[in-house]
Amino acid sequence: MSRQGVVAREDDAAGEGAGGGHRRQGKAGRFWSTRRAPGGITALLLLAGIGFLLYDVASVRAGRPGMAWRRTLTDELATRRLDDVFVMAGAAAAAALGLWLLVLALTPGKRSLLTMRPDTPQVRAGLERSAAALVLRDRAMEVPGVRGARVTVRRRKVRARAQAHFRDLDEVRTDLEGALRDGVEQLGLARRPRLSVRVRRPGK
Amino acid sequence: MLRTVNRVLTALSGLVLLALGLAVLFAAAGLPHRWGVSMPSDWPWTRPGDVLLTDADRTRWRDEGWWWPVVIAVLAVLVLLTLWWLLAQLRRRRQSEALIDSGDGEGAALRGRALEDVIAAEAEAQPGVDRARVTLTGRRDRLRARVGLVLAAHARPGPVVHQLRHEAIRHAVDSAGLDTLPAEVRLRTARHRAERVS
């Protein structure tokens, strides 16, 4: 074991000793997607287009006849006016596609993954929204009187809809709110979502 | 690394497409004339009657000796670059070996798969965890772990992560003599029916 390792582990232990679950440690930023799919598709299309052009240019240089598509393409480019419908549609499509690629490149993505509080050293954790919803639904079902519950978790808001088949509705709502507030706390999320609870009698 | 490359190149492609599209639409709507904007003298698109690429523009340098070699070289470089970019998407980075400092100056290599399996097995033994998958990444003397956990019903995600760090990961770090093992943990659940407890 290296000395460095010992030091790192001691730091670790000291960090734990410092206590409280709400310590800020590390960063609690979003999870950023690798954007494999947009990158891959863009690369594939570019490769196909440039590859074709290169092949044709090279084969013409080597003395073979060029392919027909290049002749057609240059004719179209040189004759269609800018206010031609096809040119304008193409330009609009290119602009829209470009805007979309920019948005994909600059936004984090991974919207279904909620960042958890960075209070465990050297661990960066994320909780799927569906998992958070399921955990909270389980908590809601433990409240006396609740017969069925639907929980939806958005990035900043948790919505719980429950049906209570006995007990006073207000009591059930109070208990449910308490249970869910506790449940949300135990999700350990970096950014605590707002909670909205609604309790009804089951429909007849 | 790949994330940065993907985002920079995607942003560049998007920027080029957006700029081209807007420039053509700008001229097609006759806006330079209407707004009194004077475009640079060799700007190709200023009036709705212009075309995308005139024959004169296309063949301007055709008779120069350097033109075709330069075109071919630029295209070839672009082909190689996009090919590399495409292949980078297909490669999964996984570290198959961990370097262990055995204390005698020799060192030893530990199979990454073995370390992954040990961490996963210990994580699965934890209350609240149904299944665990561990992948080692990073360099072999500076490993990182990616952990995917499937939570059981009635699990508490916060404490589960805490326990994972202080048992499975801590034990792996101690037994393999690693300096540290930073981990990225993702939690999900298997869908299960709602059940009344009381």
C-alpha cells in the first residue's frame, strides 16, 4: 500500500467524522449525456457525403468519367434562384437542423436522471425519476387509509394522487404529506423537489 | 473526453448548418436590399435572384495547378476525421486490469472483471439492492467505477448509496490497495406492483 493511499483514506475518514448529511462535497451538477447518437449520426452522414465526393473527384482525376449526380447537382446549384421553393425549404430545414444540433450540443440531456446530494465522498450518484416515483409510491402505500396511489416525479416537482377508502380525508392527507416529505428527504436528492399531494375517495 | 468531442463537433456542425440556412433565407427574402444592409463584395447571396453556386464560382480556381491536390487532400483529411469520430462512438471504454501496489516494488495486475464481480456481489448483498452492475473505467493505475443498481421495493436510495460507498467500494479499495476509487452510481428500480403493507 502506498503512502499516498494511506493519506487519501485518512482524509476520507476525517470527512466522514465531520458529520451531517447535508455537507457540500464535490459538485452536485447535472449528469451530462455523452451524446453518442447525435454524434454518431452526424459523423456517419458527413462521412458518407464527403466520402462520395472524394471518390468521385479522385476517379475523375484518374481519367474516368464523373458520376451523373455531380453534373445534376452543379446544374441545380447554378440555375435555381434563392427564392425557389425548394431552395428556401432546404435552407429552412438546414437552419432548423442546425439549431437542433446546437441545442443537443449545449444542453445536458439525461433528464430522467436526478442528481443526488454529494454528501458521500468520491461518489457521484443519480436516481432515475421512475425509481424515485416508485420509491415514493411504496411510501404512500404504507399510510393507513391509502388504497391506491399514483406518483409522478418531474425534475422539480413531485405529484402524488392517492385514493383513501377509510379515515378522514384531511387526516390521510396530513399523514401522506408527512410520509412523502420524509420519503423525498430519504431520496437524498441534491435539489429537493416541491411536493403536491391530493387525496380523494375512490370513484364508485 | 468523448463527451467533449461529441459536443464540440455537433455544435460546430449545427452552427455551420444554421448559418448557411439563415444566410440563404436572408437573401431569398430580399432583406439585404430592404434593410439597406450592404453585404461584402464577394458575398454570393444578396438578391433573391442569385443562385446557390454559380458556374463561375465553382470553376474559379479549376485551372490553377494547386486546386485539385488541395481539394483532394482536404477531403481526405475530413474523411479520416469523420471516420475516427464515427468509430469513437462504437468503442466502449472499459478497463480490464487494475494495477496493484504489492509493496515490494514489483506490483501486480488484477483482472478488472474480478474486481467488478466482487463489488457487484457485495452490493447485491446489501439490503434494498436487487441487482448490481459494475464497470471499471479510467486508467489502470487510476481506476474509476461505474455502478448501476436496481433497487428493491421499499429501498431508501440515499442510505443505499452511503452504504455502497462504505462497504462494497471501501472494501474493494482496501483489499486491492487502490489509492481511491471514485464511483458514479445510477439507481433505478424494477417495476413492481403496489402492495399494501398493513
